[in-house]
Amino acid sequence: PGARPCCSLQLGLLLSSSLAYTMVFGVRALALLFTVRASASHVCNGPNPCANGGKCIPSQDNGEKEDFSCQCSPFWTGDTCQTDIDECQEDNGGCGDPMYYFCMNLMGTQPTCLVIGGGQINSDPHFKGFLGQHFDVQGVPGSNYSLISDYNLAINAQFAQSYATGFHVDPSSLYMTNMRPDKTWMSSILIAWREPRDEATHQVVVSTEVTTTCMVEGKSRSRHCMLGGSAIVDGLPTVQLGWTQAGSVQIGTSNSRSFSRVQLKSSHMEIYVDCVLPPDSWAVEDKDVPEFSHLNLKIVRVHLSSEAHGILGQTARPKLDTRQQLIVTTEGPNGEGLLDGSIEDYVLESLTSTRFVYSVFGTSESQSGSTVSLSLAGGV
């Protein structure tokens, strides 16, 4: 009987310890369960709030389930990685000298470096854009179109009926010729510019038409006068070979075997306009030579703003398709899919007009507008 109090005390202590352990374990288990449930309800454990492959990181400041930050994948930034990083804004995206290389920013990947070249328009007319685009513009014979419209430069062209080699019988006269009607080509080109110092406007018009007579006849004619076509410099027509000046631009005329060339040179542009004569096989009479001649345009070097437009001018800016790839060609007859709007949006009232849907010439240059130098020296 004297030992019972001891046993009772030990049993009580044992029961008390078991109860205490059970209570502690239960509290810890409950806390762990609460932690798991709280963690499971955190925003990072649901649909990823970070866009474009970003990683959701729970905030360490407090336990709020809405508190998180995003660790963005390369090429993205922003609170939820929603903004593409424009790598071209710094050091031209690593592309090199911006005079010869254009940095094209792409969404979510490295930028593409494009070689900048001079624009060209040849024959019927086939366009080669400043970034290597290739497309045709047929237009309508007799219509005038804007090729380049920039703050201080405008280049327009008049289209005319073109011809190609092939037998053709005139339905009215039944007269057979060695050339047949085809599509269109350029018969007149206007180049107008504003001087940067005094904003005086000058212009040169090159045409397949002969606007004045050559004072030299016979075999020596080709050494003194243009073989075909003519140039009008600030209203004064000329067919004489040599150099003259309008403002800061030097204008020269020269002959090659099958064409005459008018070239414009200054610190901000170098442009060639060639008047191509009909081939000898067409047996064209002298009076009909202007009708069967055409003009080609070659831009060796030009400074354009980022707002430049016109059929050719807009090719200084890349246009991307739905896959974010550069559009370099189109099968349409009038640059469909590559040009903004339709060909009708580039029509001018006259060759000397500068107003059309996307006109820029003569307006005040934007404060934010940048300038790009486009040159054949870039390797194109």
C-alpha cells in the first residue's frame, strides 16, 4: 500500500507527458497544414502571372498571396515581362555603323541586321527597296506617282505605256512593228529639294521628251548633247553635256552607248536618272524615239528622315508579316502587301505636285524624327 502513491505519480507524469507531446505535435501539424494550404493559395502557384516565359517569384517581404515579382526571360522587361526590349536603341543593336546597317528589332528575340542599299527603279517599272525589297508597280499610263516624299526631298514620276520586243500589228493601220505594247515605265521624273540653310526650293525634271534643240548636228552631236531626253533645271531646259548647279546640288549630263544620264550630287544625295533609248532592232524613227524611250532611277546615296514616305521612300523602314518576318517581295502588280495603302494613295495631280495621302515634303520636321543615310556603298 505504501508503493501505490509512487506508481500513481509515475503514471500521472507519463500521461501528462503523452498529452503534452500530443498537443505539441498537433499544433505543429496544424501549423504545417496551414502553411501548405497558404502556400498552395499563393498567386505564383496558379496560372503564371508573368508573360513571355517569365518566372513568378513570391515576395519575401510579407506573406500576402498577391505579392510577387517576375524574373523575365531574355529580350523582355516590365512588371510582368510584357514589354519587348528594343535592342536597337543602344549601339545600333550591335549591327555596326548605322550609315550602312539597319537594326530591325524583333519581338522576343535578337534583332536582325540589314544592309542598307540604294533604291532603284528599272524598266517596267521594277523596284528595289532600300532594305533589299523587290516588287513591281504597274500603275496607270499617264498618271503621276510619289516615289519619295520627305521633309526636304520629293521625287515623283510619270508613268507611260511601255513596250517590249515582239512582233505587233497595229489594228487600225495594219502596220507591223518589232515591238509590242506591254505594261508601263517611267517617262518623266521630278527631283525637288529644299536647301537646309535658306529653305529655297530647287527642282530638276528629266524627261524622255526633247524640250530644246541641240546646237550641234552630225557625228559630233553625241560629244556635246544628250543622246535622248532632256533635263529642265529650275525651269531652264538643256540637252547640253556638262555640269551646272542649282543651290548646293551639282547637276551633270553625260552619254553612254545606249542611254543618257543626268546625275545630281551634293553632300546629302547622289542620284542618277538614265534615259534609255529603244534598241536598234525596233527600227524606230527619230521623231518616235521619245515615245519608245524610258527612264531608270538609281539612288546611290541619300539622307532620309524616319518619316520619309512614297512608293520607294517607305522601303527604308522594314515591314513585317504576321510571323514578324521582313517582307522582301510581293507578287501583286502594285506592291500589294508591302506598300502602305493602295497604289491610288500615291497618285499626284501633276508631276510637280507633292500632295498625296502620305505626303511629307514641305512640312515641318518632327522633333523626334531621326535621319538615316542610305547608300550603295553599304554593299548592296
